[in-house]
Amino acid sequence: MNVEMVVLYNGGVMETFIWKIRAGMKKEAEPRVRSVKFGDGYEQRRPDGINTHLKKYTVSLSMKHALAHEVEAFFERHNGVSAFLWKPPHQDRIIKIICRKWSTSSGAIRTEIDAEFEEVVR
């Protein structure tokens, strides 16, 4: 098992997603906003809490079967609940992610994995 662990400032340990994703990643942003609409067409808006601008990423991986089993085991170990660390391509910052949904497609030589990553705070 090829896994990188990071010790956090609070003494906890968090795994890091280390596998290379394919080009063409989709990044989705939808800030959480509370709004109130009034009868005259006026609308008042404000951020809905703190950390309102968390991103979602749709990523794809293509790898040999044995490596794909490692990635699947990584996702299963986190079970859509436990966060892990990941550095998105072309970004400087490492972020916390959960993966609630992924799918695999096996070919003769390689396995394709599609996954949805959600940025989280905890």
C-alpha cells in the first residue's frame, strides 16, 4: 500500500491522495448565499455562514489494475466520511477532501476511475 500520512497540528493523522489525475479535471464553485426577496423585486443577500466558498472537483484517473485497486481501497477506507488531503493541479494549497462517490470501468489493461471530490473544513 502506497500511502502518505501527514501529522496535523492537533496531533491527528490524515492520509494524502497521491495518485496523478488525468487532464481535464472539472472544478465547480457555488458560494452558499442566504437571500430574502421582497415584493417590489428587491433582494437582500449575504453569505450563509463561514467557509461559504468550498469547491467540488470531478476527477478521472487511468491506471493499471493493481494501482486502481489501491485507489479504490483508499476511497473505501475513507467511506465518504473521513477527509483526506489533496493538492489540486495548478494550485499551491493543499485542501481537505471527502469523496462520497466514485465509479470504475475496467478494460483489458487499464482501469478508469471517475470520482467526485468535495472540499471540506473538518
